Amino acid sequence: MFQEANIRANADLKIQEMKLKSYIKKDNIDRKKMEKMIRDIAKFKTDMQIDRMNYLLDVRNVLTPEQIKKIEALKKEKRQKWMKKRKARSSERRYDRKQRY
């Protein structure tokens, strides 16, 4: 349920941001309207972040200490794999640049 609501919220946020971008492209911009749009977007982002944190806290309250440790270990493992891939891609790019010159 959270994921579904989050997808909708992200779509709504993108729509709000697109409306702001198109509004800013106009010749005559009402500064108060622009400011309201920006504040609405900021509030929406804040609300989304609070909802996400509440969801994570609710999940954490359901898990046992052992399950939390297992999740932390999986997150660490995933982070390490990501770093290895990133480092490998970085060195490949450096090698490709050397080949061009």
C-alpha cells in the first residue's frame, strides 16, 4: 500500500514540477504565484519524506532484532557490491580515455 501511494505521490510531484517549469518560461510571471507553486512543491516533498520515515519506523517496529541485523547485513553487502561495480566502471572509463589519445 505504501509503495502504491508513493508511486502516485511521485507522479503528482513530477506534474507539479512540470507545471512550475512551464510557468517560469512565460513572459509575465506573477512572483506570488511562482512562490506559492515552489512552496507547494516543497511542502509536498516534506510530506512525502515524513510518510516514508513513518513507514520505515512502522516496519522496524514489526521486525525482531535478528531480522533488523539481517537487513543491515544485506544492505551493507549490497552497498559493497555497488561500490565494486562503480570502481570497475570508473577504471574502465579511465582506460577508454587513454585509448583515445
